[in-house]
Amino acid sequence: MSSGAATIRRAAVTDPTHRTESASQSRIRTVGAGKRYGDFQVFRDVDLEVGAREVVALVGPSGCGKTTLLRCIDGLLPISDGEILIEGARVTEPRAGVAMVFQHFGLFPWKTVFDNVAYGLRLAGAAKADIAEKVPHFINMVGLKGFEKVYPYQMSGGMQQRCGLARALAVEPKVLLMDEPFAAVDAQTREILQLELLSIWEMRPTTMLFVTHSIEEAVLMGDRVVVLKGRPSTVHEVIEVDLPHPRTRETLTLPRFAELREIVWNTLKDEARQAEFELEKGR
């Protein structure tokens, strides 16, 4: 946690085995991480750890640097201060074992579903036999069986995001980073994909760090919600999500879910309104 007035709210965890295993090994660690563009400081003094079986949601007002931080963790952008470690190794470039799911799918329009999903494996030098075995497995896992020869322009937004998720999962990453993964789809599709991703995670638990503007999504999916605030932003608060696993649609009806949603919203609302007016002035 960064120095300053950061607050940590903790509560008894309803699934102690899950939480203990999650926290026992640090897969992602940022130490005093900061990013500047010239004189403009995006974020500073970001201290964060994400465990080996942990799902962490990163929230904050628009423009606070959530996506920039995620790209720094992925190695797509260099940090200006501090360091970022994945499994104890300093991140200086994209590395094996880390996969990113982008907001706008990131598919190659000239490749079929099969070839898009196979892309990461081919890039890693996987054998043809491995590709032939793994790609159909992950296509089926995300519900796209039968669409192997379809191109992105022939698919709905939800199907395209399923394809992007299958491509990320196919390399069997130790760390899965997601930048607003469901923001570009409609509300019903978003809820379906959230629940299906949670189901996939239960089958293949791994480290997952995702950026979202949806408070409900953060609480539904996260073991913790990390709130970035300020200009430049830093970690303002870490909120423990003490909801039982596995998470299902019934989780949304729990009184504790509503309580946690209000905690996150009350932490964000003043700065979110301020950011909205600043964006309006800048138009």
C-alpha cells in the first residue's frame, strides 16, 4: 500500500481456504510504481500485490490511469518510477505466462476464430499437434464450438469477446490481465460473460487483474476491489469482498453484495462526479 491516508476495510472471509491460497503467493507486485508523460504524472506510489489464485478488480474515476497501470504491468508501457514484478522478476517487456484481454476484442479481422485463438500458441512456437488439440478445447470452453471457420466481422460483439478470451486462455497464462473486458457488449451479454468467466476461473484458477468502470462487476468478480483516486492517482482504498465462492447469479441477490456495492460507490462517487465535470470542460 502506498504511504499516505489509504484505508483498508477488511472483513471475515467466507471461504478461508480460497483466500489463504490466493494470498500465499504473490504473482504480481508493484512497488512505488509511477508513470509520467513529461511533466504530467498519471499515477504514483502504487503498491499492490495480487496472489496466485486471486481475482482483483481495479476501479477509479475516468482518467485516473487504470488502463495505463494495467499496460505497465503487461510490459506494453515502461513505468517511470518504482518497479513491477511478476513472479519476482522485474517487468521490462511483455513476457510469457501473461495474457491480456482488450476492451475492443483485439482480433485479427483476416483470421478465422480458429486462427485467432491459435495466434498466441503459434507465436510461442507450439507444435502443430498441440495447437490442433488445444485450440478446439478452448473454443469449446468459451461456447464457440461450430464457429471455428467464422471471421470476426461475421460475429456479434459477445462472440468476438469470447474469441478474445479463448485466445488469452489458450496460452494457459499464470496471469490474466483484462481491460474493461465486457464494456463493448450489451448489458445482457455482459452478465452472461461475467458468469461464464467466473465458471471458467473456478475450473482453471489463476491470477486475474481487471480494470472496470462497473461497480457491480468489480464486486461480483473480485476477491478485492482496489480503488485508485487522486491527481495523480494512487491506491486510496482496498476493499475485501467477503462473498462466498463459487460466485453465481444468486450472488447478486445477497444483502452483503448490496452492502459492498454501496461501500465501493461511496468511495468513488465524489471524485467520479468531479472527473465528469472536468471532462465536460475539456470538450
